[in-house]
Amino acid sequence: DFENVGDELPLHVHGEQDVHISILARGKLKAYGPEGTWETEISEGAILDWEPGQWHGFTALEPNTRLVNVIKG
């Protein structure tokens, strides 16, 4: 959960055993990659299917945003 605008889940990466799918259950986030390689705004209902080794982070654009991650492994 991201209580406030600007709350962040910093840039991180997952391997084969803990790679996940991200589902935005509520609110709006900016998802981004390292050093400005990519960024996108996602809204409620968005699904992001990550690959192992794909760096990603999130910043809340609305208060009370909820992100749900489902491990694929």
C-alpha cells in the first residue's frame, strides 16, 4: 500500500524464483526502470507481467494506492 502521493517502492529486480505479476488494485502509480530507460503511468486494473531480471520501481501518484503482487514461481 502507498498511503501518500510520492510514496515509493524503490527500484529492484527479481530472479526466476520470485518474479511476479503486479496488479494495481486501487489508485495510480508511475512504474519505471533504471536511469530513465522507461516509465509509464498505470491506473486501477492495470496488470504488469515482469520477466526475471527486469528492474522496476513504483511511485504513488494518488493517495491510498494499492498494488498487489502475485509470485509466478
